[in-house]
Amino acid sequence: MHYIPFNSRSNLHKEKFGAMQEGETTYFRVVLPRRLQCSGVTLVIHRDDDYNFEQIPFFWDGMQGDNEEWWKVEYTAKKAGLYWYRFEYTTPWGKSQITNVGNSIGALSGNGEDWQLTVYDKNFATPDWIKGGIIYQIFPDRFNFSGEKKTDVPTDRVLRTDRGCPEFKAVNGIVKNNDYFCGDFKGIEQKLDYLKSLGISCIYLNPIFEAHSNHRYDTADYTKIDSLLGSEEDFESLIKNADKLGIKIILDGVFSHTGADSKYFNKNNRYDSIGAYNSKDSEYFSWYKFANYPDKYDCWWGIKILPEVNESDEGFLEYVLGENGVIEKWLSKGIGGWRLDVADELPDVFLDKLRNTVKNKNPEALIIGEVWEDASNKYSYSQRRRYLIGDQLDSVMNYPFAKTVMDFVRTAKAEGFHDKILTVLENYPKPVVDALMNHIGTHDTARALTVLAGESGDFKDKEWQSRQSLNSEQKSKGIKLMKIASAIQYTLPGVPSLYYGDEVGMEGYSDPFNRRVYPWGEENTELLEWYKTLGNIRKNSKALKDGKYKAVSDILGAVAYIRESEDEKLMLIANRNEEEIVYYMPTEMHGGEVLTGGENVGNGNVRIPPLSAAIVKLQVRI
């Protein structure tokens, strides 16, 4: 007989699924074959930064039939942190171990891994306003131009009035990124009603501070709005009028580097200030690391226009995080929080102080970090990071979910879908999960529609990428695939993040082709109406705000799961097959209402067309 002695995702074996609060108690239960003549079981557990293992004995918990016996232990984690555990059991033949051999399932083998247990601060809470909502990401230069004349524009910028391809060709080996399509705050404000029609509750703006590339990740002055976007008054007007519609705005905080062409470094002598490049006596000199002054300095990913900042420098910390510093200034304008660029490159001293500054100014302000991997157990700066246990980030951009969704929709391989989702849900604290930024495409990735329906852009040069667009057959299939991907994105735990224009079928490979101008007047209305439907479903759903995730099936090109709160159950069924399926519901799920994407065909069963996803509202039986 095949035994599963322990499954950390089953409440038969672990009372509380996933992460725990410090001071909270759970039980572990293992089941063993009677024939092993087990005389004792021990929980072996340690905190990640402490190599002293606790060894806690189980007590015998009774028989199951004639051949299996249960052992049980209660455990209380007294301190927040990352823990690892396994089990030892003793028989007449010696000691053996139960370890994790995959999918959080244990085996009578010492060859597996330890299980992870995340323990977070008992006072950790994330802002309630973000939960159950929808984020809309805007690349400011490319969303909407208000039509108002621009003033105080640096002379080295090229202002464009067309909607063509962004410039990508290098001049003397350098892509200048100095062509601008004039998107601005007033242009965004003009489209607030449109965003509200999508159910948007939060706008995430890529960098808005003065900078001399169109992406603005080369900050020139953290205290000034870039002149092409408008004035501080324009920004305050946007915040005020968005707030009237229940929409908050979060900003991109780029603090791991500045621009070389900035008032802080001033390599190009654009500014009257004495930058670090100009003199060792500069007030900003200690911000940067020079190997051979002034031309050999640390820069982000080797890019010379982006000198790296020493984020632990006291002067930099005070400038950004101190009283009346950068963070406080923009919070005082009424923003809803910050998205931190490359958060995994920011040291603990910076993140700790940032959280204190943000939460002291506004406890309901949101802090989202850019981390591409599992943020609960990430290593960087040669140490395990503690982003999510309550003293740094509120949540993160959810790249693991994005990859899982896109891989399934692109390849039709359903097997393993739930394991990938459950791994994140098991490792992340619940307050983090409810605020996860669930995207399927951003300014750093190719457009979702292109990824799903286009030819791979891997190993293709920019010239090739610039000429590509989907043909009518690819586009038709791509729209269907986008509907599946977005239905999953909008119903998974967390908050969907919609990259501007994805809702109307924008396409393009990676930077800069994923950053084209929004095609006002040329939208794909079929896809747009679908996104409005999804937004309406989220708006009216308690289960999608903070409900539990229950895996149902992931096999044969179809994925199904349930989101459940006390008084609501929604089921997502995604059919990635090229033919329709009839999904046979268990008796207890009969009588559901198909909200979109399929139809009831009797006995509670749901017919789902080829390349489609259905959302079903199940009856709640008490």
C-alpha cells in the first residue's frame, strides 16, 4: 500500500493552511503503517537564521482501521521568521525521516526537502482598500495626451505627434530614449471615467519624476514632476478627481539608482548643483561608489547612465526617508502608496526605514515590491530576505502567478497548475496574498497578447520585432486566449493588475514595443467588453476579495478552482482545448449560475466553448 504520511496542504495533517502569525498554535499529524512498529515521532524544526533545531515529540493519536496509526503534536511559533521542518520516527530498526518529496507531500524518505513555514508579525496588516479591487498600470508618456501645449521642455527631447513605433535604433551605440509622445496627467484625468468603467480602483504610474529618458527610470530630481507630464497642481488635480471615483494612485519609487544626468550625479553638467561626478566635495558624493574617480563607478546592470546608489548611506536615507524627505513629500500630496522598483536590490536598512516612514505618515498607504521570484524565501545581498513577515513590504508583484497563468494558456498544459498556485499561497502570509499585484504583462515584458498568439521573439533583434504584428488568424485566437488568461487573473487570490491597453488588444514585443501609444478610437471592443464584465464580477464579489482558494482539477487542458467566502462561492473553469467541453459538476455543486463564458446544460453541468473560460456562481448550502 502507498502511504502519504504527511501533506502540509491538508487539514488532516496541518490544522492551519500556509503561513502563521507569531504566537499562533497549529497541530501537525502524521500517519504511519502499523507494520513499522513505530515507538515515537518527533517534529524537527528550526528558524532559518538559527541552526539550533527544536525537537518536539508527538503523542499517539489513535488508529485508522487496522493498519494505520496517527501521531500528533501541537506547535507554537514564538517569533516571526522563516522556519523549516521535517519529521523523524523511531522503529525497532532505527530512526528514519519523513520529508517533502514535492507538491508539499511527504514520504518515508530522508531524500526529500524540508517544508517551509512562514511566521509573520501578529500585528501585520495590509491596506484594506486594495483588496478586491483592480490595478491599472500606466506608462505615463504613452497613455493619453491632453492636447495642451508643453512648456519648459528640455531642448534635447523629440516631441512626437504620431502614434508610430517608438524609436529603438542606436546612435553611436546608444539608444537615446528621447522621443516622447506627450502623455500627461491631464490626459489621464480625461480618461478617469473610462478607467472607472473597467472597475479600476488603483492606478499604478511608472516614474513621473524629472528624468531625461522617456521611461524616467533615470531619475534626475526626486522632488520635481517631469515637465512633460504637467505641474504639481496638475498631479494634485489628478489625485483629487481620481479619489472622487474611488481610485487611488501609487507611484513608482526608483531608489536603487539615479540618472547620471541628474542633479545628484550631474555627469552632463545640466544642473547648477555640484554633483558627485563633479566633485568629491559634493553633498551627494557619498551616495555613489567610485572605483576610479570620476569615470569608473558602480552602475545598475552595467548601464553607465544609471549610477548605483548606496542605499545604506545616511545622507541618502535622510534625503529619501527622513522628515520632509522624498517619501513624505509625495505621500502628503495624497498618493495611495509606492511600488518599489527592484525591491530585492534594496537593503534591509532601507526597507525597514521606508516602512516606518510610510506607515507613520499614512498607515493605509500601500508598499508593493518588485520581486520576480518567491518573495517569501528569496536570497539577495547574500542573505535570506524578510520582505513579507510584517516589517518591510505589504506585498509584491506576483511574477510566479503570471508565469503559471501564461504558461497554461500558451501551451494548454494544465497539469501542475494548482501546485504552482498553492506554493505561493502556502508560503505567503494571508495579508500579503490579499494584496498581491497579479499581472500577466508589464512594461518589462512583451505584451500578453503577443506572448500568447505571436511568434517567439527570443533571439530576434529589435529590427525584426519592430516589424511584427499579428495576422487576422493569430489575432482572433489571441483574443480568445486573452479572455482565458484574464479570467484566471481576475479570479485568483490577490488583485489583478492590468497593463494599459491590454484590455483593447495592444501587442508588441519587449521594450520599447510593449510601450506603444494607447490606440484611442481603434480598440478591440470585444476584448474591452470582456474586461468590463470581469470588472463588474469583481466589484460585486466578496469571495474574490479575500476568499479561500480550493483546487478542483488541472488536467487534459482544463483548469478549475473555487474561490469561497462565508456567503459566496465562485468557480472558474478554463478550457484551453480546441474543442468544447462539458464540465460535470459534483452533486453538491448543482444549481449554479453561469455568470459568463459558458452555459448550463442540465444537472448542474456546464458547457464551455473551445478556448474559453466560464465563471460560475455556486449555491451556498448551509
